[in-house]
Amino acid sequence: MKRLLILLFAGLVLAGCATSGEDPLAPKTVNSVNLKKYQGTWYELARLPMYFQRNCAQSEAHYTLKPDGNILVLNRCLTADWQWEEAKGTAYPQVPGKTDKLWVEFDTWFSRLIPGVAKGEYWVLYVSEDYKTAIVGDPSRRYLWLLSRTPTVNGVVREELLSKARQQGYDTTRLIWRATDTQMAKTSN
């Protein structure tokens, strides 16, 4: 009987460990994001391949802080044939009061059919003090975005962002870089 109680107690302790705390191997987030400073337009400098962005040559995200503390999201993508594609959604904290790990749910027929199922993890892994550059990823390390308030950055900033992404375990050799306006013009001729 004593042995059974010890095994039950050990099982409860292990179950508690499995469901509490965070994965020590997961990327590290910034702990807190000032959403007022974070709102506005961000340009995607580079991303890891993602099905929904397969036709995107240039992408940008527009974030607007709502009165309820959630964020209105408007993602825009310019395709190689100069067509804009848009997706609207809402971002909200995964844990109330914590702003570094967000859920993003886009307004699609699927999300309207089954609310709460089609949401993605948006983890802010880095944001510069002046809120001019940021790195966003997900815990699986399949998705990554290098973001800036401007469509381009200098080589020093680019290397700093790449270094920070690599330190978090992301494969930066697979990044798809934003097409320049010159590249876009050549593809349309």
C-alpha cells in the first residue's frame, strides 16, 4: 500500500511538471512588449517559408491597439505580379497580462465556422529599445519573421537580427528575403 501511494504521488508530481512551467528548449521571448509602442506598420525583411505567404514578394503588417487591449492585425502582401493580398485578424495575449506571447486569429471562413481553432502563435523574441526592429517566431521554430519599421535596414542591423535569430535556434539559411523594388520591376517586365 505504501509503495502504491509513493507511485501515485510520484505520478502526480510528474504530471504536474509536465503541465506546468515552460519548455526549457523553447525560444526565449522578451518577457514584455509595450503594445502602444509596438503598434503601427512593420515591414517584413525576411521570413522562413510559410504556405500562406508563398506568393509574397513584399509583406507588411499593420497593428492597431484596440480599447480592450487586443490588437487589430492587417497583413498585406504584394505579389510578384503587383497584386495586394490582405488578411485581417486579432492578436491577443496567450496569458492575460503578458504581452510577449500572443495568439493571432485571422478572420476567415474557417475561423468563423470553428472559432478558436485556427490561431497561430506569435512570440516576440526580440524588439529593439526604440521599437524599430523586431524578431517574431513560434515555439516550434518553423516560423520566423525579421521585422523593421522601414522596408530595408543596413548591413549591421541585418547581421544583428540574423545573429539573434540563430542564437534562438532558427535556421536562417532558409530565410526568404523581401524583394527590392528593383527586383519587382524586373519581374514585371
